[in-house]
Amino acid sequence: MTAAGSVVLSKKELERYSRQLVLPEVGVEGQRRLKSSKALVVGVGGLGIPASTYLAAAGVGEVGIIDHDVVEVSNIHRQPLYSEGDTGRRKVEVARERLSETNPNVTVTTYGGRLDRSNALEIIRRYDVVLDCTDNFPTRYLVNDACVMAGKPDVYASVFRFDGQSSVFATKSGPCYRCLFPVPPPPGAVQDCAESGVMGVLPGLMGTVQAAQALNILLGNGRALVGRLLLFSGSEMTFDEVKVRKDPECPVCSSSPRIRELIDYDEFCGLGRNRENQDELGPSELKRLLDSGTEVVLLDVREPYERQLCSLAGSRHIPLGELVRRAGELDRDDELVVYCHVGVRSAAAVSLLKSLGFRSAKSLAGGIRAWAEEVDPSIPVY
């Protein structure tokens, strides 16, 4: 952080931030401190958009944004910084344009690739605070570990359906993400928002909580969510809080850490890229089977409302939650190909079917979405 006393606020900036400047907790010195600060937002999706927008609007001197993805139509309901005209463009490029329009006094630095163990420490060390706005476990563990090693606070949030949570990890006195979640869940055990859905306003709310936390940290004001996990229920409209204690045996943040350098986080989370999955086949493989006349039983394990949107012709339908009870409706000798939306539930269904003696069951990789993208574009993508 640049020395705040050497930072000059222009007349235009004094006018822009006037509603903040009159707060005794901010004032001119606090605004100078914000202008001298740097915040990194990892992921400019549902959480990262409100977080980065409010950081830029508040006058944080440099806002770094990192995301490897492009804008899709399905993003827009919870990522209102983007429009349909942005479809196919890199998120960081669109976000940089919009954030610079929001506040031209702020430097918006973009990183268009993936954050991984080869670059995480180098990038994170440049910033005063990091906001974890990601939606996958490997990157959450990566951000946490890199923040601990770099000595930077990790402002975390996540959303699921109507619920959200937030905390601040990796401070000197508080716990880290690993203290709360020592090991990741098994692959496929936790659905992402593409599978489970999310109310669009929820990430907006939780991303704003992250921005508020980051501003408090940069200003040295208020009480951060260190050692506390904030829980929000969008269906009940309630906030709750649970304590999170620092694990004295934590492999990363304890006084005697066992992990001293960044690891392979895909492998740690059971998502090794080179690992072959014998219980899975791709859309092109399935199409070749069907075109060859091979007898294949297609099993849809999605919910009924999803099947109303689209389905594969001739498929049978048993929702995943009913599969154990209704497994007797299937023949164990059939060549079963199970599909869902993006392949998470179908993988779980195949594991279940294998345990019940269905030795030929396979999951459609990427689900009906991948089928629509690679084989049949007439099927709606949702």
C-alpha cells in the first residue's frame, strides 16, 4: 500500500466521494488510504461483479480482476454488468470497460487467464486484500493457501440456491478456509449453480458483503468477519453467524505448517485432468453408439421441471432422488447411459447404479448441455 499521506485527491474526487468523506470513519485521510490501496477480485461472475463495482465506486486505487471465462446469456440474470451484446466476449475485458466508466479515477488491472499455482503468489502479493468470488473448490483452496503464504486477507463468499455465506480468512489471528473445510467434498457431491440453480439477487447481496468487508479492512474500520461465518437465508430473510476457530494443526496456517508451497489443487480436490473416467462417455461417443444401432437405454435423472425444458428423444425418466426406490424399473443387463444437466448428478447416479449391480451404466459427460453444444444445437441450453 502506498503511503496515504502522499496521495492527493482532486476537486472532482472530493465531490465524487463526498457522501463517504463526511463519515467520521472515512474522512479525507480514509479516502486517501482507499486511493492508495489495491484489491484483487478473483472471478467476475455473480459475486465478483457487485464486489468489484463497489470497490471501484468507493475509490480503491487499483482493482485487479481475474477470470478466464467469456460472457454467456445464462450469466446475465445474476451478472447485470453484462448484456446480451457482450455474449462471447471475455468477462475481464467487458468488466474493465464498465468499471472504468463507473470510476475513471481507478486503475482496473485485468488477468485473462486462470489463477493457478504457477501465478497465484506473484499476483496476490501485489494486492492488499483478496476477494474470493469463485465458484469451485480447487480455486478456493488455492486462493486460501496463497493468501496465507503471502500474508493477505482472503474475503470469502459463496452462494447456493437461496443461501449464502461469507467470512474473512488468512489473517494473522484468525482461521483460514482449511480450518473450516480441512478436506474438499468428493467430486460431484456438491452441485454448482448450473445444476442446483441460484436466485440472481443472492450473489449480488453476498458480493456486496464482500466489498463492505474489504473496505473495512482497507480503512481499518469496523469488525471484520474474522473467526465468524455469516450465514444468509434468502428464503427466510435471516442472517445468522457461527464461530470458526483456528485449527492448531492446520497444514497451512498453523505455527508448524506442513504445506509450504502451492500444490496441485485439481488433484487435491479429486479432479485430476489426466485421470480417465471409465464410467463416462462423451456426446460424440454416444451419438456414434446410437447411429450404429446399438441398443442403449437413455436415463434422465433430472427433475421434472427440467425435463419440461428439453430431453433426449426416447429417454426414460427417474429423478436422482427416486433412483434407489425405482431401480427395479431398470434391467441390469441393459446398456445404460445416464444424463442430467451438466454431468454431476448423472455421475452420482452411475456410482449408485454400479453399487446396485448395473455394471454397464455410464454417465454422459457434460450432460444434456454438452449434447446440445456438440451434437444437437436445436436443444435449448439452460
